[in-house]
Amino acid sequence: MLARAWAFLAAALLSLSVLAAPPDEPFEGHDYVRVATPKPVATGNRIEVLEFFWYRCPHCNQLEPGLQAWLKTLPKDAQIRRLPAVFRDDWMAGAKLYHTLAQMGLIDRLHEKVFNAYHVQNLNLDNPAVLGDWIAKQGVDRKKFESLYNSFTTQSLARQGGQLATAYELRGVPAFIIDGKYHTSVSMTGSEARLFTVLDQLIAKARAERAGRKPAK
């Protein structure tokens, strides 16, 4: 009974703390969590905004228009890095698709179209024949694409994304890791609008830490 009472009190205090915080200020433990073991980033001097996603995820598809708009406001010292998560074997096809497009320099042109193909056109791009037909219709060399899609390099890249998602202890997508230190998502913030506010604040936090200043709480 005593343990249950303490748990209830802790939950009540957390709720009061969240309510007391300014509405635009991210609250640790609610809007975001610290990564237990921070990871190196792949963006060098720029603050890394790492997005984990899955092409077939309806939540990722729903977020994409807002995310594209927010990316236009991204500070020059920050950089988006997209990475398909692989939590199950059936996620591998989408991961391979992304990494193939990335290696061919086609992400900017076809990333949103892939979401549209899955969720609006109801095309099963996990099916190699359907994918081959679709990619050819986009004006892409089908043989070159399929060769790269089935290559060992692409398989390795897809597996690495899955391993990193596991290392960050993610449980779902879409999810964002800021500078290898902070994890947030729509499920944490409660809305897309709030997510982008929190992302802005976490970028500022990471910037201050990189500069050796004490970040705002």
C-alpha cells in the first residue's frame, strides 16, 4: 500500500510540474526523454535531427507534410538525417527502398511519392514486381535500381538502421533523436504542432551544449 501511495504521489507531482511549465517549454519526461547513452552523430558540426520512420506507417505518412514544412525553417546549424527503422522482417523492404533511393540521389524527388504510393495509391511496393514497375514509371533505370536494391551494401545499410533504432531503445515510429541525446515523438508531445515546438527547443538546447553554455531548462 505504501509503495502504491508513493507512486500515486510521484505521478501527481509530475502532472503538476507539467502544468506549471510554460506552454512552449519542453518538459523532460513528458515531451522528451534523455537518451540513456548518447550516441555519436553523423552530421559533424551540424546538430543532428535524426528521424526514424517506416514508409508503411500511417502516422509517418500523416506527419510528412508538416515535417516538410518545418524542415524549411530548420536553422543552418542543424541537419535532418532520415533513417528507416527495422523492427520486424517485413520492415526490411521499405528500408532497402529508402537506402536505394538515397544511394541514387533520388530522395528529394521520390521520398514523398513513396509515401503516396503506399498510402494513397495502395500500391504494395514491398512486392519486387510492383516496385520495379513503379520505379520505372518514375523515369528511373529499373535494372540499375534493382541491382542496387538487392546489393549487399543496401542490405547492410538497412540492417544498420534497425540496429541503431534498437540502440536508442525506440518502441515505435515516427521518432526523433536530437544530436544523439534527446528523444521525442508525437506520442510524447501530444500533437504535431507541439512536436515541432519541442524539436526547435531541443535544437536550441543542443546548440547551447555544443557551445559549452548551460542550456535553458
